[in-house]
Amino acid sequence: MLSLGRDSILIGTQNGVMLAVNKKIVSGFKLKSFPATAVYSMIRYRDLLLVGTDDSGLYTWDMTTGAVNIYNVDDGLKANSIYSLVADERGRLWMGTGKGINRMQYDPAKKTFWVIDNIGSKEPVVEANQNAIMHRGHEVWISTTKAVMVYNTMTKMVPAPPPHVFIKSVQLMKEDGEKRSSIDLNDWAELKHNQNHLSISFLGVYLKNPDAVSYQYKLVGLDSAFSSPMRNNVVNYPSLPPGTYTFKVKAISPDGQVSPKMASFSFVIIPPFYQTFTFRLLAIIFLVLLGFGVQNLVHQRKIKRQKAIEAMKREEKLKIRQQTAEDFHDDLGNKLTRITVLSEILNAKIDKEQADQRGIVDQIKQNAASLYNGTKDILWALDPKSDNLYETLNHIREIGIEVFHDVSVDFEFAAVDEDIQLVKLPMEYSRNITMIFKELLNNILKHADAGQVVFELDQSDKNAIALRVTDDGKGFDSSAAHRGRGINNINARAKRINASLLINSETGKGTSVTLKFSKNQLSN
């Protein structure tokens, strides 16, 4: 029994602890986490209630916070049956157990006990008697089944040295758990990717109480912290991923002393070739190149398909243009010729005295001739053979010769190289270029009063084509040009083919007109 105050008593029974208040048992009272076992001894230590049990070790209960701890053979006690308890003047706890005497030290900061020694470990194992213990002066008297033992509490106790730990073996295990082979315990080991099931055994040497040694271990490369203290001295690591590892283990004595040096073993598990950085880098490069190759192949096929479609369209356009030119020439040309012939027949039948009628017939004949001459430019532009710079310039030369025929104007066409036949022109270019210079030549004939006209191709710029016509006529003020001279019409045609038109003219000094466009836009 243990008194808690003037009217409260704790009673240890065969089935736990009971509370009596004012001589009456409190029903329903139960200590927190207390096992259902017999109570052999019970004392009050500072703010703690200490209870010795018959098979569950030492039970401690903090009466202020309610915290509970249980100490047994796993913590270094000689037995789980605690027959007697007493505290000496230095605060150490003495206990008589079923297999000898234990002494424990209290840590006020952590409010926990730890075993400092096993008294009588060199003596024959003796069983303590229940509640037969006493502290008097500097002595502790303990009654056992063999004799009464008296201990001097002032005797300086030399602490046992800390344990030493070493790794006993490292074994490779098969998938079914059977032993495969052992690894030499050198400083380093290289294992294949399929040698990733290891069993590591270790041992802590502590002669005072070998069975009470606990261990903490960590596998650097897998674990972030040491494990909780454990008694088992074998650890299994199944299915370790490839990587570099170091296994570390330390031993802890029952009184909390840690081995000064940790035992360690380092090893590496080599990844399979398909998990190496080189393989992954090459695989990424291969996939990137494959992607570029597939994309380039698709792009090339798309370009070829587009070119084939464009070629078919061009061929179809050429056929249509050729057919249109032939039909236009055969149909309209024949009808205009017939109109001219009929006009001459009608003119022959009209009396010479009927001048008005003859004048009308002559106008019909002249208009038919003019229309026929105009259709020649359209027929020429429709002909696919005209789609190059050489043919365009020749056509302009023919227009110039025709315009200045039978007039006192010297028309000079500067010679050009035949290699310009390689310069292909879209139909709208050849058509508009022809019409621009036809308009310019007609304007020179009508308004310039020129004695000489020169047409030339300027090839000083390799990336552009410049066509220039120059006359030595009376010139004009280009800033005051009006529609009567056809300047607006010429500028509109130049814009259609993205060309620049430069007009340089001074009154009395002649006129120079340059049409310039880039070679790069011809392929668009």
C-alpha cells in the first residue's frame, strides 16, 4: 500500500492498482495504460508513481502530466518481475528483481530512467524477496532468497565502457529469400542491378550485459534519419534501386552510452545499361533526330506534293493560255480581216462623189486595223512562249520599230545578252511591262518632239532588273504631270507588279523613265 494523503491510499492487488478514499474503494479507478497484472512493490518518487509488477517490468506514472513509461528487460533490467523498490539519498533507484539487483538513474529533463548497472552480475543469480528492502544512512539493505545484501551508496561506481559495434556479414539474397552469396567486407563493393536484395547483420560488444544492447542504423542514400532503437541485429533491404549507399550502425548500452565509432559499409548498385545517363542521353538525341527526320520527311513530301500540284496548275494554265490565244487569233483575227475586206469592197462600190459615205467606210477600216493591232499585244501576252525577259524585250523592240516607222525619230534598241532568256517572267509581268513601254513610246511620239529614243537594259544591280527609255525631246515638269500624258496609268501598272517607276525630266533637256523590280519576287 502507498499513502497519497490524509485520506487516500493506493493498494496493489493481484489484478492491478486500486484507490481507497475515506476507507472506501473508488469503483472504476484505473491507472492509464497499466497492464492487468499483479503488483509486487510501489513507491512515490518525486512526482512519479513507481509500480513494480510480477511480469511487466517497472511502471512509471507522472501524477502531474499523466505521462506513462514502462521499463523491462529490453531496457536492461535483469528480469520483468520487480519485487522491491527504494531510492537512496543521491536519487538513484534500487530494485530487487527475480534475477538479481538493478540500479537506475533518473533524468529530470526527460523525466525518464536508464539502467546504470546490474549489481551482482558477477555473483550467483539470486531472487529478491518481496518488499524486503530498506535505505538507511549511506546503505541499502536488500533481502534475497540466499542472504541479506548491504550496499554502500557512497561507493564510487566506475561506469562500464560503451559498447563496440561491427558488421558481421553482408549477404546477397535471392527473390525467394534464400541466401545467394556473401560479400567481402572491404571498403567498397560494386553490385549488379539484379543483386539488390541484401541482408546485413551486425553485433554490439558489451560484456556487462550483452543481451541489453540496442542498435540504431541508417542506409545513407535511402534513409534520411537513423532508425528507432531496436534489439534485432539483422536488417534486410529487398529491391534496392540503383545508386550509391553507405550502411551505418551504432550500438547503445542499457545506460544510454553510444558506441564511439559507428560501423559502416559502402556499396554501389550499378544500374542496367538502359538506366544509365549515357544511354538516356543517346536515346533522347536519337528521338530528337528521329523527330526532326520524320518532320523533315513530311515537310519534303509536302513540298514535293505542292510543287507537283503547282506544276500541274502551271501546265494547265499554259494549255489554257495556248488554247485561248489560238482561239482568239482564229476567231477575232479572221472576223477583223473580214471586216477590213468588206470595208474595201463597200468603198469600191460607193460613188466617188459620195465623200461622206467613203469617210465612214474609211473610219470602219481604220478602227478594225487599230483593233487588230491592239489584239496582237493580247495574243502575244497569252502565248506561254512570251514568259521570259528576252521575249518581252524583243516585243518592246518590235513595238518601238512600229511606233517610229515612217517618222523622223531614230529609235535605238541597246543590244542584250541571250542569257536573259533564263529570266522567267509571270504573265502579268510581261503583259504590264509591255503596256508600260508601249504607252511611254506612244507618249514620246505624240508629245516629246524627240529626234532620238534609246531603250536599254541596266544590269548593274545583280539582284534587280532595270528597264530604261530615254529621249532627247523637250521634256516636261514631272511634278505637274497630268492624266493626258498617261502618267497615272503607267504608275498603276507598275504597282501591279511591285515595281518602282522613276521619271527624270527637265524642260528642254529630254526625259528618262526607269522601271525597276527585284529578281527575288519573280519566283514568288
